[in-house]
Amino acid sequence: MNQKKATEKEKEALEKYLFQFLSIGKTYPLLPGIENQDSLAGLIGIDTEEYVSLKRTFRENANKAALELLKEDETADWLNQLPFGDNDTILAFGDSSTDDLQGWFEIFKYLLDITVPEADFTFINSGIANNTTADALRRMGRDVLAHEPDWVIISLGTFDTQRLSFSPARTLIPLSETWENLTTIDDAIATVTKNPPVWITPVPVIPGLLEEMEIFEFTIDDRDLAGIREIILGKRGYIVDPLGRRMGFPPEAWYYLSDGLNPSLSGHVNTVRELLRSLATAKLQKKK
């Protein structure tokens, strides 16, 4: 059977934008061939060697970003004040920015592996691209609670605020439903760990860039994202970047991919920096 191969233009799109979010194994974990790299490479139209090389590239990018962060004076101080135990399981629960192969959680993981080699942390990335809070809640039993994590870092809400091109008058998920979903997620976390959750707020998008992406049929308005941040501000636990300004105010394009929505490697570094700052120095929010 002839297998269709990606064109050079498609390969360029994979390398520069799409591949880092194609975590097929997390979306379809029960498929028999999900661990077969030959099958996964064929599915997206590239050779196995190209598939392995792309994964390695994103992994190396995250590792290099962690090393660069270590050069900053405050990083070492913050790392010494983190609340984790040596054998803790740390789980990230989120959407595209979490799922990203060179995303904030991958950088954070490398950072801890480098600086706390004596610890035996378990890291679980339960991010899936484009998830709304409803999508995340639906899979929470399998992807979060079943692991009984000691710490859960949540980065959700951005995709709730989609305004579809054919129905721009409303957000995909009403704000009241987002509140209910995040509250349920918070309550569920409390059933598996006594440690407080860590909430990462959604950041603004770059106006105009998202509309230029042909693969997206929605817009996102920062006024809607502000509503999500307001909900998160009322949660117990650690609140990372309460005002959502870690990409600049106004947000700077350098910190985003070409869509103006997903963070670039530099943008992810900003998130890790704020995560470290919050975990090391912030006063905990108590449940209201």
C-alpha cells in the first residue's frame, strides 16, 4: 500500500508549528500501535528517522532553555525554596501550552532534574492541545486522579473563550460553566492530595495574528480571558501570574508562535520563571 508522504511545505509546518502539539498517545492511549514510532511517523507522513529527530530537537530546546534559566541569579534562590518533597509526583494538567514538547512543564522538569539530582521526582504531563475545561474535566479521572499526584499544576481556560467564526456572539464555554468546571477540578484534586493546587493563568493573545491562521476558525478576546483570570484569583493554592502579564503588557509577539496564541520557547521560559517565583515566594490563597 502506498503511503502518502508529507510535502516539503507540510514538513516545514510540522517542524515550525504542528509537531510539538501532536501528542497522539495521550489523546488515544488505548490504541494498540500507539507506542510504535514507525506507525506514528507514517500517520503524519514522515519517516521514522524524521519523527525521532523532531522529538529530539524539541527535547533539546527545552533542556537548553532550562540551562539558560539557571544562569539567572534568582533562579537558584527560588529552587532552594520549592515546597516539593524528594519523592513527590508532580503532574501538569492543561491544554496546548502544557502539551507542547518544548513547553513550560518540560523546561520545569529539566530544571528540577538538573538542580535536584538526589530527588526522585515523578513528572507526568497530562496536557492535551486545545482542551477546554470541559474536555479536561471529562478525562480527569484517567489522566490525573488515577496517578494520585502529590502536586497538580493547572493551566486551563484559554480555549473556553473561543468565539467561533460562525457564532461570534458567545464563547464556546460560558463563563459560569468554566467556573463550575474549575471548581470541580479543584475539589477532585483535594481527594488525592493535601497539597494545594497550583494555578497558571491564561495569557492574552496577539490581536490579528490568530485571525491570519487558516487552520483556526475562532477568535479569542482578552476581555473573556480576563474573566477566566478572575475566577482563578478566587481559588485556593498558588496563583501564578495573577494578571496574566508574563508575556509583556501589552503582550510582545516575540513570546508567541506565529499564531499569536501559543507561547514560543521564550514565552514558556517566562511561565517557568513566574512558576518558580510563585512557588518560592507567594502567600497561599485560602479557599473562599
